[in-house]
Amino acid sequence: MIFPVPLLPFLLALLATLPRAIAADPVPAVPRGEVRTGTFAASRIYPGTTREYQVYVPAQYDPARPACLLVCFDGAGFFNPKGALKLPAVLDELIARREIPVLIAVGVNPGVVPAAEPGAPPRNHRSLEYDSLGDTNARFLLEELLPAATRGLNLTADPAGRAVAGNSSGAIAAFTVAWERPDQFRKVISHIGSYTNIRGGYAYPGIVRQTKPAKPLRVFLQEGVNDLDNLHGNWPLANRELAAALAFAGYDHRLVLGDGGHSAQHGGAILADTLRWLWRDWPQP
């Protein structure tokens, strides 16, 4: 279609206002980070479980300089190069452009207890680990998984340089870890978070409102207006309630609503801008 000439200035101005989200497809000129994988099966906090993990180390990583940290629950989804999030490709470009600091990303899959006998299904620990309130998952992360997954890597000890992220139950897991341990993590990315009555997450808006003083957290919430509405609760309403509580209590936060459902598509489409917002005032490496 050819637009009349008078429309061209308007269209150019409109394009300039669009979000700066970058394509997650690889660009050859950008240095590519390394992705390592491993298995962790030595937990005392979640005994009997085994899980896969992923570690992204950017090309710009210097062992002499502490790197920031991003932990992602349901890590396989974040690290899938054909998935909605494509985290390594997004990090490659943002770090190369110096729009976020040099950071190491760790993907953590939920634990699985192997079948007790042939033919029986394994027992998935995802809901137990992710939907439960309290500090158990944070202790697992800090005391067991991260020391194994990041052995030999130089990570910042500054909690303002350490973030945790997730989708759905992984999102409430991320919020819970930062809520319980703001001395370790002060940035949260929550996509389509399950702040509903699965294992008590519906209580968070009241907890946030009543906790004084406010915790030093920065929280990004993404939600779809057509997300789930079931016996556990209404996901869009739950996320709005949490955002309202964060606003009431004076937290640095942002809620972005889309028209999607219970999917990572919207979160993936805006992931680059989310990361820019999260680290917007971090010193350049």
C-alpha cells in the first residue's frame, strides 16, 4: 500500500514512539555468550529431587569483575532458542549495546522425584517449590543450587545487581524469593504470576500492604487480561491487586497489561524493555 505523502511524517513520528524491544533472533555481528547445562541431584532441602539447570555467560564476562545475576525459574523455557523468551539472544544484544550490565543468567528447572518403580510416573515438585510461600525455595537456591551452578564465576554480592524471574508459578516463586531474601535479590520479573489460591499466594497483596517498612524491591509485573479464571482465582485480578498493593506501599514497580492469556508470548515480546527498565540506573560495566 502506498500512503499519500502528507501521511509520511505522521507515520515516521508514530514509529518513533513504539517500544524499543529488540528482535530475539540472532544477529551475526553481536558477540554470543556461552550456555552451559548441568544436573543437580544432591539437595537436602528437597531430598530425592533431580533437576536440570542452565547457565548463560556473556562474551563480555571478565572473571576479574563481578557480574550481575539473573535467576530464572522454569529455566528451560527462558533458554529455549525456539521459545517465546529466547533469553540468551536478548541478553547478547542488550549487553553488547551496553543497555544492561554484564550479567550471568541461571535457569532453574523444578525438581522431579524419579519413579519408585518401573512404569510409575515421576513426581513433579513444581507446585510445591514454586507456589509455596516462605523461604524454603530461597534457601535451596542460595545454599544448594547457585553454589553448584555458578562455581568458579565471579558474581556481584550487591543485591541490587541480582534479579529473579519467572512465568506463572515461576513468577510467584521469583517474587517469594526476593520477598524473603531482599538481602540477596532486589529485582523481580513476574510474567502472568499465579498470585492466587494454589498454595496461599492470594495473600500477598495484604502482606505487602501491611509490611512496614517497605522492602527495597523493584518489581515488574506482566499480565494478560484474558489470563486464567478458575477454581484457584482470577489471574488478571490477582496481578492488579498485587500492583495496587505495591503502589500503596510505595514500591518501585510497573504493571504491563496485554490482551493475551496464560502464555509467555507477551512477556517474551517485551523482555528486552523489561530488562532495560529493571537495570535502568545500574552503573555501566
